[in-house]
Amino acid sequence: MKRFLRMSYLAASIGGVMFFAMSVVLLGVWPGRTLDHDIHAMSPPHPMDLTASEQHGRTIYSREGCAYCHTEQIRYIESDTRRFGAATLAWETRFDYPHLWGTRRIGPDLSREGAVRSNDWQLTHLYQPREVVADSVMPAYDWLFDGAPDRPKQDALDVLAYLETLGRNRALAGAEGDAHARAACDCSEDEKRFGFSKPLNASPAMAQRGPVPALTISNDLAPGRAVYASNCASCHEGSAPGLRPKPANLAAHQYTMAALSDALWNGRAGTSMPAWRDLSLADLSAVAAAVREKSQPQTDSIADQLGERIYKSNCAQCHGERGAGDGSAASQFTIAPVNFVQQRASLEYAQNAIKNGIDGSPMAAWKTRLTDEEIAAVARYVRAFYQP
Amino acid sequence: MIQPEAEVNPAPLVATRLVQAHGIAAILTLFVSILFGFVAALELAAPDVAGGSPLLSWGRLRYDHTQGILFGWLGNAFLAFLYHAVPLISGRRVTSERLGYWIFGLWNFAVVLPGWALVLAGFSQPLEWAEFPLVIDAFVILALILAAVQFLPPFFADGLEDLYVSGWYIIGALVFTLFAYPMGNLVPELVPGAIGAAFSGLWIHDAVGLFVTPLALAIAYFVIPAATGRPIYSHFLSMLGFWLLFFLYPLNGTHHYVFSVIPMSAQIGAITASTLLGFDVILVVANLLLSARGSGWFPRDPGLRFVTTGTVLYLVVSIQGSLQAQMAINRSVHFSDWVIGHSHLAMLGFATFTVAGGLIHAWQRIPGVRYNAPMLDLAYWLLLGGLLVMFVDLTIAGLVEAHLWNSAAPWIDSVRAARPYWLVRALTFLPISLGFMALFGGLTTDLPTEEAA
């Protein structure tokens, strides 16, 4: 009897070890083999590994627990792909040692963060998130800076470099890479739908150019003021010292509804102004009304011949003959030249901008080449383009 | 019922000084761990409260909070309990009291304290339940090996013929943690992203399923009969529950990554195992609660009451776990505060209540030790109240977040909506910390003399 018991305990112990081994094989080794196969079959031929700087940024990202609030994993379901883009493929994670998938999302998923924001925005956000996102609860990582968001230490630049790698390989692989991966993928229709048939990056904040839905002017200003306070004020009212070019001084400008629709819907490429496509059209209309409320009543300017002569010889190449921001050189700039037909600065602001240029944009300072009188004439000239 | 003040079972086999050392270390590290948790919770309600110090930034505190709970509080309390229970179950002393002090030193001064310090200094790994850096893992593994050397030989000395179920759980936990720990800590560093995540999923569940749960159940199976003086309801059920548990728990891992790129068959397998696990827990809990019958719904003995409450919470949290592994529910609540509520129900509810009960039970039986039952009653109510408020609060927060994520609302709306709930959660630190202070007081003060007389 005793021997029988001993034998059965021996059998049970072996069984116990087998149970554990089975779990490792079934949920670790075997799916790992499948994933390993998928990674090699679906990956584009030469994906980019991380540079030393990017790798160091990843180390900082890891040690600060970023992955405990920001997942790097877009799931194969509608609510994830609609918000963040096509679901994460195994090969996209091939340089992740260890993975940073995360199991909690307090902030948004960052799998495709690379292309979404400007560097200034990322650095300012890292330095003090609430300078650009009023209600953010992200910690401030100001010890990665020398006292100001525009004075990052190497650590902050490395984190920025790492953020810019997120989604990079898949974006570089492009449609061709996705087609290759799709053909090599031994997966269900559902997986194909979420993995491939969605925009790669669905971030509503990514600046882009394209058609704009018409916003309606509302007379009720209260809702717009609320939307403005929680989404816009942190940059446009605050100091936001790290952002170049500086966020627009809304009080010193008049905007047509078309200009506001475009800025809100598409963002301003090359600047820190994101697109606001996650706000409803009603909210966008309301906030446009709130912005127009801020513009002080502007006086008209009369164009004269001096202004015309200087404009045509110095400014029209970028800003266009008729001031619509469509000069022959306009397309070579990431930041589009100002369209004077749709927005009008105050005379003082315009003179200042011509004199000193706009820091962080292609707009140069003209004070060494034009006299004060000439600058005043050009300022009056560009203001006259405005068509409310 | 056992009268705590009576000199019951002086237990000459028990190394009581090690029970006391680990017991005190457990509660002291618990205070530090919940302080980490509290400041992290507060930072969600008031993000700039810590004033931009890297040492107090959310991520590092979050790492130290859970690692402190796992190694400091639960680890020490488990060890304290093992020093009490293993000799009583096996009838033999543990291998060596000297070795015990080595394990105590390793566990606290080579794992918990330097682990915390290194995480705060920026050396860690971003893997759940594995945040301490790799250098600490070497000491964890060494300590686990020494713990196996310390506690396993007494069981094997006379053969396993009459081994009680708690002994089985203890053997299982010590052996399988030793297997699972290196896997969860090392493999994701060595294999790329998605493959590493598959192994992380295994370890996330093994930490709970092969370390915390078996040792907590060993306590429950030990304390309930010892405190009620009645045998366990069914030894057959207890063995069935044990084997099903060790079969099913490790197979749950992938349920942390449902709808991910990990092959669907592994996900389905894990979800199936998660469902079946719910049934196993019903069986285990039924067996335990039937064993506690006769002591009433609400046992007077504080140790027993903590344990039976922990057992009930085990049932609740496991059924919740089975449910939230289902795709229809997981799709919405995954990534949300719902899961944080779940993990607190598991760790602060099931594990902490059971472990506190085990500690109290072992403490009562140390000759001449200080012990204050009314203080422990106070601890019980403060902890239960704090836990329930936190659980309900986080569950609602999770549902609100899930609802907003499913809508077209901007992401930041879900953060705004969660903030009042985060504030309430941070405030639950008050009853919970007072509760743990009362627990500490209950084990370090005596009753006022006129009552004790």
C-alpha cells in the first residue's frame, strides 16, 4: 500500500511538472514559433533597428514606466483600430527587447506616435504636459531638461527620437510592404480586416491637408468658450515657451470661417497645432465662434503703390500674387505661407512679423533689408487682401 | 474555539523568532508599499503634487508599489506563515534556523530594499510583476532555492503518505515559482516583442497563480480547521481543487493579451482555461467555507475571520476574472480601471486578508507575544471598508472609461471623466493605511490590563 501511494505521488508530481510544461509550450513556445514565422514571413526586407540614441530613449521610456499608461499594441477590434490605426502586426515588434505592450491605457496608445506631433510639441509635452494638454495627468519629466522646454538635455532628445520610431518601419514599408505582409499572413478575414484594411495611423491629431467640412457659425458663445478653455487655451493663452513657431496670437488676428475650419480640421502642418478631428463638428463650430469673438475689431488698411512694389518683388514668391499663400515657392515649405485672403493680422502684429520674422517658420526678418516706412507699407498692403 | 490569550500549542518545533521577524518585516514593507501606491494614486488626481522629482515620478512609484506588495508584504508574510505551518503539518522542524536568517536577510536586504532603491534610481525592467532589475532576480532565485531547501525536506522526510493539502500547496508554490520566475523575468528580454509578450502573459498569471494563490490557499486550508477545531469538509475535494488549480492557472496567461496578434488559438485556450478556473474556485471555496461552518458567518476569532473573508473575496475575484476574460467583456473593460479594481480585489482583498489572517493565527500561538484582538477587529473593518470603496470606485471608473473609448469622444474626455474616481481611490488610502496600522498595533500591543486579566 505504501509503495502504491509512493508511486501515485511520483506520478502526480510528474503530472504537475507536465502541466506547467504544457502551459509554457501551449501559451509560450508554440505561439512564439508561429509569431517568429510570421515576423520573418511578413516583415519588409530591411526594417530599421533603433539607433543608439533611439535605444537610449527607449531605455528612459522603459524606466519611467511610460508603457504602464501608454500601450504599444493596437488590438484587432473596431474601437482600437478606429482610434489608433491598423492593428499591430507581429513584425512591427521585432526590435522590441523587451516588449512594451502594456496592460493599462491611461493615455492613448503610442504604436504609431512617430508622425503625429511636432518635435516642439513632444518636448514641451514631456517637460510639462499641461502646457499643451490642459487636463493631462501625465507626470512632468522636467529633469530631462535644463529648466525650459526648449532646452532639452540629451536624454529628452533621445526620448523624442524613440517616440519618432514608433510606427516608423510600417510607415516606411508603405502600401507595398502591407501588401507583402497581407499575402504572407496566414490569418483570418477578421485579422486581415483589422490588420490591413484600416488607415495606418488614425490619430485625429495628425496634421494633414485636404478637404474641410463646412462649419456653421453659431451665436451661442458659451459652449465654444468651454471647448476653447479645455483644449486651446493652454497653448494660445499660456506662454508655451517651447513651441516654435509660437501658437497664433488669436486676439491679434481676424480669421474667415474657411481659415478656422481648415486650421481646426487639418491642423497646421509643420507647427504644433494638431488637427482636432476628434472634436465633433458642433464643437468645432462652437470653438470657431469663440476664436472669432477674441479677434479685436480690426481697422481696414489701404494698399498703396510702395507696398505693392515691395510685396511683388519680395513676398509674392511665397505668399502669392493675390496673397492667397499660393506663390510659386509655397509648396517647398512644410509650414504653409500665410494666406492673407483668409486671415488678417493687426497692423502692429503685421509690421512686427515683417520686421522680425516668425521664429520657427520660414518667414524671415526683413528689418535689415527694408526701411520702417517700407515695412509699414507692406503691412498695409497684405492687410488689404483680406476678404471676410 | 481557540482563546488567543491562552497558552495554546507552544509548538516547540516552530521557529517563532523567524515568524516574528518575517511578520514584522511584512507589515513594515507593507507600509512602504502602500505609501508608494498612495503617492502614485494621488498623482493621477493631482499630477504635479510631487514637484518634478524623478524619485517620486509616477512610473517608478508604480513599479515599487506592486513589487513591494509581492515581495515585501506577501513574500514576508508567506515566509512567516511557512515557519509556523510547515513544522506543524510535517511534524518536523524546518531545515535550519540559521538558514532562516540568511533567507530573511536575502529577501529583505538583497531583494526588497535594493530592488526599491534601484527602481527609484532608474534601474528596472518594464515588465509587469517583474519590475525589479535583473540583478535583483538573481537574489530572488537564490532566496527561492534556499526557501525550497528550508521548507521542502520536512515534507519528504517521512514520505508523503499523509500529506495534508496545505503541504501540497506549499510544495507546489515553492517548486513552480522557481520554474516560472526566471521565465517571466528573462525570456522577454531575449525574444522579440510579440513573442516576449506571450511569455510575459504566462508570468503575469503565474505570479498570481503559482506563487500568491497556492500559498494563500495553504493558509486558508491550515487556519480554518486549526481555528475551528474541525476537520476539513472533504479531503477529496481539496485534492481535486489543488490539481485543477495547478493545471488551469498557468494556462490562463494569454488572457492578458486578448485580441492581440498572439495566435487566436492560444487566446481561445487561455479564455477556456479562465472559464474553467472559475468552476475550480467554486469547488475550492465551497470546500473551505463548508469547513468553516459552525463558526458562523462571522467568526469571532480575528485570524479566522480575516481568512474566511479572504476566501469569500477569492470566489468573487475569480468569478470576475472568468467573466472579464470573455471576449465580449474583455473587448470593453481591458486596459481600463476595471482591471485595476480587479487586481486590488485579488491582492488587497483575497491575498491580503488571507495572509493577514494567517499571520494573526500564527502570532496568537507564539508564547508570550503581544496581541490585541480589539485592535485587529478595527483593522478588519477599516480594511474591508477601504477595499470595497476602492473596488466599486475603480470598477465604475473602468466602465465609464470603456464607454467613452467606445464612443467618438476625444481621448482626453476619458481622463477627465476618471479624475473624480481617481481622487476617491486616493482617499481610500486613509481607511486602508489606518487599517494596516491597526493590524500592526494588534500584533505589537497588549490588551489594556483590565481586559486581559
